[in-house]
Amino acid sequence: MKISEAMTAAINEQIKAEYDSAYIYLAMSAYLKDAGLDGMSHWMRKQHKEEIEHAEKFIDYLYERGARVIIPEIAKPKENYADAIEAFRTAYAHEQYVTSRIYKLVDLAVEEKDYATQSMLKWFVDEQMEEEDNTGGIVAKLEFLGSDKHGIYTVDRELASR
Ligand code: FEO
């Protein structure tokens, strides 16, 4: 069964969203590096790479379905944050936004009875649960620590091992 034009367009928009996410995290990585938080910067850099892998999963899926991939323009990301907590809170909120986008894709796939796309999206539904858990967990830790510099240093070292 041929993939629909609406589904192809929606997945192309998601490819853009994944590259935008990659850039947002790369900019967060640069901000955190500049703030002397090398472990957090490393964590964000890894996140950046994961987002590119997500975009490529969607690209490969469209190739598999014989659909046209449109390489998107990437939006310029925010450069500065008040502190590490603000950066991770933004990342957490962004992941919740991405989850809502993935759910809309699932809705469309269900509506179109596109079972192949529903099956492919299952991986992303699970991945989003993990991404929200990871970013939300770091926010909770940083909020608990507040301005405790020793604690922040410990979290920074922990995140260096990702
Ligand atoms: Fe590709 Fe972080 O969602």
C-alpha cells in the first residue's frame, strides 16, 4: 500500500522537528560548556546526536516506503540560558512537545489505517517516554539541589558518563 501524501508531509515536518531538536541541544551543549559544566555539555552533545539519529530513522522510513524526503531548513536555536536548570527545564518541555507531535502522527496513521507507519511509530512512542523520563529526572535533581554548588558539580560529573 502506498503511503499517503498527508502522511509523507507529516513525516517530513517531523524530520524538521528532529533536526531543530538536534540544534537546540547543540546550542545548550555550547552554553553549558561555556558555563564550565563539561559533564552537562557532554550529555547535551549526546542528545544532539540522538536527535540526528531520530531524523535519519524517519528519512530511512520514507525511503523504504518510496516517498520523497524534503531536507528542511533548521531554525536558529536559543543561545543563552539563565542557568543549567533553565536549560534542562527547556529540554524537558521540548521533549513533551515532541511527544505530542509523535502522538499526532500516530493519530493520523490510525485514521488512515496505515499499519506500517503505526508499527514504525511504536519505537518513537517508547523513545519519547524514555526521553521525558531522562530530562525530567535531571530537572528534578537540579531543582532539589537549588544553588548547592557542590551538588551541581556532582550531577555534572554523573552526566559526563553518558
Ligand atoms: Fe527526537 Fe528528543 O525526540
